[in-house]
Amino acid sequence: MRAEVDYAKEIQEFKRSMNAVILAHYYQESEVQDLADFVGDSLALAQAAASTKADVIVFCGVHFMAETAKILNPSRQVLLPDLKAGCSLSDRCPPGAFKAFKDKHPNAFVVSYVNSSAAVKAMSDVICTSSNAVKIVNQVPKDRQILFAPDQHLGRYVMKQTGRDMVLWPGSCIVHEIFSEKKLVQLKVEYPEAEVVAHPECEQAVLRHADFIGSTKAILDYAVRSPKQQFIVVTEAGIIHQMKRAAPNKTFIPAPPDNGCACNECPYMRLNTLEKLWRCMKERTPELTMPEDLRERARAPLQRMLDWSQ
Ligand code: 13P
Ligand code: SF4
């Protein structure tokens, strides 16, 4: 019988021998986050991927995030522990239908959320993430109509913040759309001192109860610096790992979804496990690749996002 593998130890060894960097999103399993060189939100991960000097980027997140890393840093090998780690937002915005949507508004300026495929990005004028969406939309020329895809809830939130009218693609995240407003209100009654922190992918009915709305990183930073001690967290529960690390004396309560579960986990993000991370580094596969012409077309709107985010 094979002796048990010490995944964490071997992953550290692979990292050195391959000159690899492990980038992880906050929604990864805690044990995966603990092995990462950098844990961040979509914008910070894209920036880290663009600037890394490592030969190999091991991306512990979902497919569009690894794709973004490859688009921004093509000379690096990009590995993703499970290539099937998709995203409901990206999957429900197929390039053919997106093109038809765009063709109906030929003069519009197209802002696409980073949670989209490279093919959709390639048809966009600029990309945004949840942390810079307001800033990006504020920079779109005032005389242009705006198309926003694929998250309608983030789109509505941005419209409110910027006062810009936008035509929204009717997409949503299967994780954030199932938070229960009723259970959230019950939790607020149970914890009257708690602040509610929420991700803008949630529906308006849920967001109206929030004391703070922001990207995963913004929510984390807010909870750490707030004088309050208790927080109801309305996003994927993986973020609570870093919240507890940064503020061990505070209490973080995951908001429940409307399906009988106590907390809400992204089924795509959770496809990446410690064992799959170990295997992908050992075998150097699965690797994220894409045609060079597509990469070039998708790079321009992403680069514009990075420039506009400064
Ligand atoms: P952030 O960029 O806020 O981390 O969001 C990523 C995501 O997929 C949210 O569901
Ligand atoms: Fe996509 Fe939602 Fe999962 Fe984020 S939480 S990766 S938006 S399915």
C-alpha cells in the first residue's frame, strides 16, 4: 500500500522546483488558500498574474480567472487544478448570443464583467471586476450608450452608483442569487449588533439590507477595520477563512441560501481540491491554453481595465 502523501509538503517542493506561484481566490477551500503565495479578489489576482516573474502560474480559482492570467501573461504556463471549474455567469453568456446582443446596439460601449469567457472579452471595449466596476463605468464617455454583461445584479448596482443607464445582459450568479432575504432578516433580528456585508452580485432585495457592499477584498478590509464585532457575510463562505485570520476576535456569520444549507459555497470553485492541486503540479496538467489571435483580442479590453483602474 502506498504511504499517505503529504500534499502540502510536496506542493511546496513542486513550487520551488518548477519556479511556480500559486494564486488563489477567497472562495477556495481553506487548505488551498493556506498554500497560496497570494490570495485575492479577481482584480488583485489579475494584477498578480500580469506581474509575476514565476515560470508557472498555478491558478486556484475558476476557468475565467486562469484564462485572464494567460491573456495577461502569455509566456507563463498556466495550470488550473480542475479545468471544469467554470462559472454560471460566464457559462450563461455564450459568445454567439452575446454577439447578437451587441449587434442590436451597434454604437454602444461594451463593458464586460471579468466573469466572462475570452471570446466575450474579445468583443468588449473594457472589462471590469466587482472592485472597479463603478470606477470603470464612470470613465465611459458620457455620450455613449453602455451595454453591461453578464451580471444583471452587479449592473443594477453600478447603475445606481454611477447614475448611468445601461442595457443589461440578463445573467446572474447561481451562488449569489440564492441568498434568502427572509433568512437574512431573521439573522439580523438574532444578531442586532451585526453589520451586513454583501457582494454586489446579490439581488437588490438582499443588497438593500447591507451596511457595506463590495468585492470580496473590499468586504474583507471593511470587516477588519470596522469597530463592530459581528458580521453577517453575504457572499461565498470561503472568504470567512481570511476574515477569521485577519480578525480572530470578531464573529463572522455566513448568510444562508434559500436551499436548506447553512452556508453558501460555489460548486465550481470547490472543484479544486488539495489533491487536485498536488496532481496538477506533479503532472503539469491541466494547462490553460488558447489561440493567440483570441488572446490578443481579449488582451486589449483587459489592458484598458488595468489602465483605467490606476
Ligand atoms: P471578486 O472579484 O469580488 O472576488 O468576485 C469574484 C466572484 O466570482 C464573485 O462571485
Ligand atoms: Fe461564478 Fe458565482 Fe462561482 Fe463567482 S460564485 S465563480 S460568480 S458561479
